[in-house]
Amino acid sequence: MRKKIFKIVYYIFIAFIAVIAILLIVSVFPVTGNYKLMTVQSGSMAPAIKMGSIVMTKPMEDYKIGDVISFTNPKKRQEPISHRIVDLEVIEGKPFYITKGDANEDPDTRRVAKDEVMGKVLFSVPFLGYAVDFAQKPIGFTLIILIPAAIIIGDEIRKIYVEVKRKKTKKAE
């Protein structure tokens, strides 16, 4: 019974590490179709998108009021922001979006030009961003590689030991 529980925990752990590794790779390298994974750093979109969630975005031809978009300010070096479009203005033929975080009382003070929009948020996965952010740091990356490797090596050593012991017992008979 104990062995079965260990095996279940082992496979769940390995699956979790594999998911984190895949998300880490997807967040670092470009993915076909222009999809991007980003970690939400604030609670401005709660409860729709919680802090620490991962959001997947994709550029679209057109954005409508009610869409949640991710954008950056090209004049400032900052993390992307994901907010909901609450209004649209056309100035000199160019669309500008007025955005607002769901948890914020007032709309953002700055209009977002269409060329600043990285894409529409397609979906979010709560709290997974914490794990991906941790995996992007040297200590996190090391732990994600070393801990599973140690578990796998330890399991293989145990299997070899059991097999050698079984063969010795068989020879002695």
C-alpha cells in the first residue's frame, strides 16, 4: 500500500514538473500562431484573473469593448498589463482603447494605441504563474532539474538494488 502511494505521488510530481517545464519553455521561446504566455503580477483584474495566474494572449485584428487585452507602454520599460477595454476612441483615424482593471475603481489614465496591444487574453490559469516565475530564476531552475533527477536516479538505484538482491537470493538457493 505504501509503495502504491509513493508511486502515485511520484507520477503526480513528475507530471507537475513536466507541466512547469513546458510552460517555462513556452513563456521563453516564441510559439507558432503568435501566442504568448505571461504571468499576472498584480490583482487589478481580480476576481476574473487572479494575481499569479498565467494568461495566454494572441494578437487579433480587432478588439471590442469588454475584451481583456495585454499591452505595454513603449516609452517605459515595464511588465505587460492586462486590463479590460471599457471604451474606444478614434483619434485621427487611429483606434485608442480606454482600459480598466476589474478591481480598479477608475479607468486607466492613459489611452492604449492599437499598436501597443500585445493581444487579447484567451484564458488564464490561476496561481501557475508563481511556479513559472520561480522556474525562471536560477535557484528554481536548478531545483526543477535536480530534484526530479535525484528522485529518478534514487528510484533506479533502488530497483537495481532489489534486482541484485533477488539474483543473489536465487543463486544461494
